[in-house]
Amino acid sequence: MNPFDYHRPATVDEAVRALAGTVDGRYLAGGQSLLPTMKLGLAAPTDLIDLARIGSLRGVRVDGGVVRIGAGTPHAQVAAHDGLARAAPALARLAAGIGDPAVRARGTIGGSLALNDPAACWPAAVLGLGATVRTDRRTIAADDFFVDLYETALEPGELIVEVVFPVPAQAAWQKFPQPASRFSLVGVFVSRGPAGVRVAVTGAASCVFRATGFEDTLAAEWSAAALADVRQSAQALNADLHASAEYRAHLVGVLCRRAVAAAGG
Amino acid sequence: MLPIRFTLNGAPVSAEVEPHRLLVDLLREDLRLTGTHVGCDTSQCGCCTVVLDGQPAKACTMLAVQADGAEVTTIEGVRGEGGALHPIQQAFVDCHGLQCGFCTPGMVMATAALLARTPRPTDEEIVHALEGNLCRCTGYVSIVASVRRAAEALAGPRG
Amino acid sequence: MDTTAPAGEAARYGSGHSVRRIEDPALVTGAGRYADDVRADGQLHLVFLRSPHAHAHIVSIDARDALAMPGVVAVHTGASLAAAGVKPLPVNAAFARPDGSPAASPPRHALAIGTVRFVGEAVAAVVAASREVARAARDAIVVDYQDLPAVAAIDDALAPGAPAVWPAAPDNLAARATHGDARAAADAFARAAHVVALRLVNQRLASNPMEPRAVLAQPEAGGTGRLVVRLSSQMPSGVRDTIADVLDLPRAQVRVRVGDVGGGFGTKTGAYPEDVVTAFAARAAHAPVRWTAERSEEFLATHHGRDIDSTAELALDADGRALALRIRTHANVGAYATRTGVAIQLRIGPWVSTSIYDIPTIDFDLRAVLTHTAPVGAYRGAGRPEAIYVIERLMDAAARRLGLDPAELRLRNMIPPERMPYRNPMGQVYDTGDFPSIARQGLALADWDGFDARAADSAARGRLRGRGLATFLEWTGGSAFEERVTVQVHGDGFIEVYTSTQAMGQGIATAYAQLAVDVFGVPIDRVRIVQGDTDRGQGFGSAGSRSLFTAGSAVQVASQRTVERAKDLAARALECAPQDLEYRDAAFSIVGTDRRVGLFELAARQPDRQVFVDSTSAVSGPTWPNGCHVCEVEVDPDTGVVDVVSYASVNDAGRVVNPMIVRGQLDGGAVQGLGQALCERVVYDRESGQLLSGTLSDYALPRADLIAAFRTEMDTSVPSINNPLGVKGVGELGTIGATPAAVNAVIDALARAGRAQAAEAMQMPLVPETVWRALHGA
């Protein structure tokens, strides 16, 4: 790993200012994605701004019709939160299935979203519930947040502070793991709520996307049976040594039906 | 160089480290605690698992500076009464939960973290807790049995 | 004289008991000493610069910037090593090419000279004060490559006009072997009532012991001029010999030491280029030099396993009796045809191709193919898994063709016990074995006959259930049957036994200690087993599941000889004749009197306070462990996901010294076999030869959720007659059986759903997409 300067701010403002003063600095949340990348020499920031001491970034609150998750909250804390497990069990299930216990103890939702790995789990939940990403300077709707492979709408130095999820009427998460990395080979998050029906797919393409064909059918009839003849096109889906695009397309359908069934449809 | 202070196996430790120094290298090379092992370069094998503030942590995926102010336990800090093996360690011995031993410290630490949170885990919970620890020798069944035996030794038999 | 200990210590800690391992207290407390755990004062660090190309000329290497960096001690290249007189590593086995010319391989230089032949081949080595400096310096080395066309796959290597890996093999055929009688086989096939043919690919695997390879080489203290090399290895003597020969040193000038080894599985046998380079660098620097592999280097440059492509045919009569077995195999041995890599596919694996079946006629044509990939060597089973996979797949296919129960077909073909010793068509002689009995026991343990009820239950849950069988044997030994053991009974109250087999997790220290307890009758904590020092003794090392039956037998013999020697000394001490003495509970006493002398007391009275015996003995042949393994799976028809829901086996490992350890070998080995069946595969890009499965993110190793339980039994009623212990080597047996048992189970599940033909065409690993496509014709 290349050497870097290390900063440990106590507040969000300090963190943003610290990063602004660097040549090529990065925020360090749980480090469960960033540190492996740096170890492999694929990233070499000049500075790391360690967010671990900023208490205001951590915490889960269920507040009427929304769930607020601090960007610096480890997945294990999300998975163990009783209120969240009652209000939005699909989110708890998703968090409990990320990585492994050590990854869950340190990895954060903010880190996951800012990276936007095409096979990460949290992007599917954010897009699949129509959540709002609150940063140090604005709020960004889920539909605007995920741009492309490892690319988000965040401006340089912009820091995610909180993610706000509307509590759905029904929601479910289905993950088919890539057997080596245990990331999503395909992961589907479906929900039905005040903002309608959403079906978000991760792992299958270069970026999380909404499967609008499935959404339209479910909006008309919320049931797994209704999806029997809905197909995901294999075009533009990933193909690699783990699966072809056709198989991924097939899994989108399978997981979507299973998710709807699990969500009570 | 940055000064760090943390509790290691129950005793205070101070060190001066470069920010980019990994916790596992601090443990193995500076502190000469070689029981924590490095088995891979992509944070997947779990051989480097330690317990940090009660949670399992991969020491290869942490900077030493991130351990500042924390309570860290390595395999060297796992002991039973009067120099005997800790019940977790004894369970691994009794159930043949180790062969070459390279993954074993990580397995023991992952087990310690699990049993501290979940004293009577189901087999499914045990497997879930070990999903970040690879073993090439045992085939895992005897490791799950070891964790089950350790839980019984520490918390009494499952109802 | 009967020196076996009576009751007392041996009753609890002698052979036959599941004694807790003496290795464990150190390992479970983190006090193991693996090669990377050992420090040396003034040590330097070495890192390798590896080729990014599968095939290229090295036009130039410019290390000036690297050498100028503070803390950099040296940069070594193939050219600088050759200039210093370093020879190539040994390659090639004693085979011939199809045209009769000698087996062909490029010379294997420790660092590539002129040409690189696989992605990851070592091109240069940097020695520096720290690993960090060494890596930075490595990044500063500029290598100018001229990229050349490469072939990674067997059929590309064999295609007309394919680039040749080595000019002496313009067709990329390194070697060829034929066995049997092609004419007789052709006749048998012509008159056969049934012929079953399968194309079977046994895919390339990466061994992945959890401990990466590591070497620490240093000049011996005291200016002796000797070199001490500490490394993670199964074969200290072999490594010592190769390093000495390649560095042109007298063998006595090199000492190899091995501490704890974190898994070997066959890929830590023999010396690697990295071992030679590190040793050379230490001599050049007059300082300790250490190198530890990254996991990515394990994937790139540790010998791979398997990688053969076979067309196999079985001819049967109307009753399902096999008449002939015909196999055509191409084995991808990689860019350098190592002795082991060629021999395991062209000779050793074929020794067991007819397995436990009485198949009179064979026709094998086996060819080793060079490609621009990492060399292939031994990996758990080393040729025997490949051979058994072929015959067990054919048996199931034949059963399906004939409409017979797969167990019934096999039983009709099994060699009955009264035919022992049995010479198979490869000329190998099985000493003992009751294959039908083991098969019946295995089928009973697996409740073979109760399958239909379980399948109905699975179907009710929307799952396709299948059962798969493997009844098989294997060969163990490494063809090295002699072992030397030293025994020292110390006056301080302990017995030290030295053997040159090598622990790597298989528990041999405990087994040897139990055997010593059998003879000496001392508490097991008085027995110390020492391994891993070529100054103390040399030998073949541990491979091919040989340790217990060769070295264990030698430990027993040496212990007995030691008691004999001690008895003579005791007779002198007690002033009687040796035949008046009996040995019991670690003491010699004159029969019928209370005049006695304890073993350790006796040792303490000797001039150097010890009784020392240097004993060499040999066993008379290999062992033939065998088993019946039954696997049941459930297939999710929507996704093709396979769950292993049951695994039962009955195994003949002969006499069992430690049942707990033997079960551990069988079950741990089985999970590796399941890994091959279901999820593991080394993948090279066909065009570029780039390694696509180069990290644990892309190479799927089994995890704890693969299988919940094993039912594993041993039948100890058929001891080997080739060694005094009666044991049969067990380290690889589980792996060999699991792969065909699991694959046969998945095929069975799909066949029951009407997809037999597509299922039989599946190739491993049976990942979900493969199964899904076979099931749905997608």
C-alpha cells in the first residue's frame, strides 16, 4: 500500500474541509472495500479522511414512515436494530447478508453507496425503495444517484451523511451469491409502497437498475404469478466466468418472483 | 508516524506507526505475535481474524491506526484457567476441528466473537458466523462441531 | 519377542484409539511456527516480478532505477543467474513423444531466460531491506516484452499451425504413453453387446493450501559456507537435493528445515523456481533472504492440478460384464512438463483405471500437451482422481443404458476377495481387498434402497433428488518404500523419534507417537516426534498418502529394535541373560523377581545418557485403500443450484491407528472432491492466456455451508499385507471418491427428470448455470 496522510476529523464539516485540502484524498468509512483496493495497488489516495470518530454519522432511527440510517452505520448494526427489523425487515435481511461477520462489523452503507460496486447489495435497496441520499450539501433521489460503473452523482468531496428510506407496505430482498466473492451474482429488491412499485436489480449489469417490465406488471397485479411470463432481456447484462448474460437474465425473473412471494404477493 | 494506544490481550500497548501500516503487520512483525496469519490478499480467507471491541475483524483489512483506542484480542490472548486451554480451544482439539492449524486462530477468534454475542447458536448461526473463514483441510463439519461443543462448555447444553 | 505393550498406556494412547493430537496445543494457541513466522537478524526481503504475458520474448530488462532506490540490495534476472552458473530445474519424465523422440519440455530456468511461457512466470527478483521497498523497486523495473501468440487450451495447442511452446515439440505433444492391447480392445468392442462412450473433462484446479508458500534462506552461522533453507514443504530432502544441484553445491552444503506446514495437498512437493532464487539470493547477499507468496502468486505460479480431457469407452456384454476399457486422454501439463505432472497422467493414474473391477482388456493412449499456462503437478490424488472419475462415470452411464441399478452393475464387475492378490491389466498387484463387502456396507449405511421415499419428499418441496455412487480403490506410496527412523531414549525421561516424512496437517506425529506408545508403553507425553531437518535424516517426504504405512511401519520397527537394544543393556545392568527379562510398563524386570530397571533410568546410566538406534526398514509394496461413497443431492430446478444433502461412506483403510484422524482425512478430502465437482475451476482466457480466476474472489473454494454432515465408517477387517502395521494410506481417498459420487448424483437427479443425455454431457464444475442449461436445454 502506498503511503498517505491520515486525518481523523470529529465532525462532518471538519471531514469535508479536510478532504478539500488534499490533492487526491478519499474518505475512509469501514475500509472493507477501499483498503483491499489500496492493497492491490488499484487506488493510491494521497490522504485518507477517517470518518470513524464522527458519531453523528452512525445510528438507525425509525421515524414514523421512514427509516433513517446514518451513512457511517456498520451493516451489523443495521441488521441487529429491532425497530428496523419490525418496520422494514427486508433491509435487515439485506444487511445481514453482506459479506461476512468481519465485513459487517465495519463496512458501512455510506461506503457501499459511494463506491457503487455493480454487485453491491445496498444500491438495490436504495433504488428498490426509492430512498433519499442526504449529503453534506444536498439530498439526492435514488433514481438520480446511481450513474454508471463505480460512478455516482456525488460531486468531488461530497460526503453522504444519511440515507432515508420510506417504509414500504411490502418489500423483499433476494440475493443469489457469486460463489467465490459472495457478492450478488444477481440481487433483486422489490417493494410496494406510497410511491408505487419498484424492482431494483444489482449484480446483473454495470450498475443497479430498475426492471421496469417487472414493475409495470406488478403495479397492475402484485403477485408472483403475474410475473410468470415476464422476461428480463439479456442485452447489456454482464457475462463473465461465473455466469452468462442469459443466465443472469433468467435469475432476475426467478429472484423477482421469489421476492414478491416473500413480500406477500 | 502517528502514536497509537490500544489494549491488546488485556494489556495496554503503545506504538508509533505509519498510517498505511496494516494491523496484521503491526501484530506479526512489530509485536512478534505470529499467531494471526496472512492467507490471502483479497480479505477473504479470514486467517487474520482478531476480535476488536467485541466484533470479529480482519486484521489484514484494517490500518493499525484504526485500532487506536480499541480493545483487541488475538489468539495469544485466548487462554483458559491456570495455563489450560480455553474451552473454545479445547473443543477444537476434542472435535478434531484443526489439521494444519493455519486457519485455526482465525476460526477460534471468530468463534469467540460469535459466542460472546450468541451463547447458544444454532448450527445455521454457526455456519453463518464462519462464512468469512476458509479452511482447506477439515471440510468444516468438525469445525462446526467444535463450535457447538465450545458453546455447550461455556453456556451449557442447548435446550 | 513380543514387545507390544500390554494394558496401561497403550490401552488408551496406543494405536486404535482416537487420541487427541499432540500437534494441537501449539497450533490452537497460535504457537505454530510456519515459515513466515520465523525471523532472522538482518533479514532481507525478496519479491518477484512476474510476466504479464502468456508467451513473449524478453527483449530487455532495465533495473537501473530499481537498483538506485535506497534499501535495494540486488535485482536478479535469468541472465544473471545463468552467468553465476545456476542450472535449470529438472523437467521431464522418462517418457517419449509419439514420434519416438525423448519427452519434450522447455528448460525450466529459475528466472525466465529469453522467453516467458505463462502469465505469472518469474522474470526478476528484487532483494531489499523491506517488503515495501522491494515492491516499489519492482514497480520501477522496465521489461520490454515482444508479445507472441499463445495457446492456453488443449485443443488450441493441438490445432494445426498452433504456436509451439517448445521447438522440440512442434505439435505441442510433450510425451505419450500407451498401455494395453489396441487390437484386443477393438475385438472386444466389436463383439460387445453394449458400448458406452463419454467425453470427460477433469478441469484444472488450484490447490490453495491456506498457508501460501514461503522461504527463508540464510548462510549458516559460524561461517561454515553452508546454506540453511527454511520453507513450507512436504519434501525437505527433495528440495535440498534440487537446490544444491541447481546451485552447483555439494548436497551436504545445503540444510533444509521445515517447521509447521499449513497444508500441502501435493503442491508443496519438490523445489520451485522461487525456492532456488531465494536460496541463490541469500548466498549472493551473504544475508538471510525471505520470500512469502501472495495468494495471487499461489494462483499464478504454484503448480495446478488435474486438467485432462478424455474420451472414454466401456464395452460390456449383455449381462453388463465389462469386456474392455478404452481411453484417449490429452493432459494439459502447462508450459513446463514436470516429472510429476507427466507421470501422474501417463502412468500413475492409469494404474488404477480399471479400479476394483475385473476388466480384462485395456487400450489407453495418453498424451501430455504443452500450453502457455502454469505447470501442472500433483494435487491430492495426483492422477488417481482423474482415473477413478472416468471409470465411475462410465459405470453409471452403463447402468443407465442397461437399465440396471448402478450398484448392481458395479457388483457384477467387482473383483471378488478370493481373487486376491489380483494383478490388474496395468500389472499392478492389489494385495488385499473385499470390494463387494465394502460396497454393500456403504450402500446399507447410505440407505440406498430407501432413496425413492426421500426423492418423493424432495419432490414435494419442489426439488429434484439424485443419488450418486463411487466404488473404487486407489494406489498409495510414491513408490518409495524404505524409511529411516532414529530413536533416542533420553535419560531425562523422553523418547525422541526422528522421521523424514513431513507433517502438513495430516496428524502423523500423533500416529507415530501412538505407535511408539504401543511398543514402549510410556505415557504419550513422553514421546516427541521430530521432523523437518535434512541434517537429522533424509527420505522421500510426505506425498501419495505414504507416511503412515512406510514411516509408521519404520517407527514401529525402530521402536522394537530399540527395546531389543535396551534389553541387552538392561541384561548387563541386571547381570542376567536377556531372555530372563520381560519389558512391561516402561521397565525391564527379571521374570519372577522384583529386580528391575526402568527404561529411562537405564538410558541415564549410558555413557551419553541415551539409548540410540538408527533404523532403516522397508515395506514390501504399495497399499490399495478403497471405499464406497454415496452422495445425495437436491437440485433446484429453477436455478440449477445443487445442495449436497447426504454423504455416506464406508472405507477400507486397513488397520486404523487413530480413527478421529482418519475420519478427518476422509471428510476433509471429500470436501475438496466436492469442490471439484461443484464449484472450483482455474480459468485462462483462451485468446490471451490471462488467468481469469486469479483471486479468491473468482476461484470458489468450499465454505462451511457446503455440507452439514458426513456419515463415515471404516472397515478394519482387511489389513494390508504389504506392511507390518496393516494400514492403508488414507490421505487422498476421500477426495477421489467424492467427485464422481457427487457428479453421478447430479446427473441422476436430472436423468430422473428426463434429461439423461444432456446431463451426461455436463462437465465439471457443475455450477448452477451448467445444471440449469442441462435441465432446460437452454
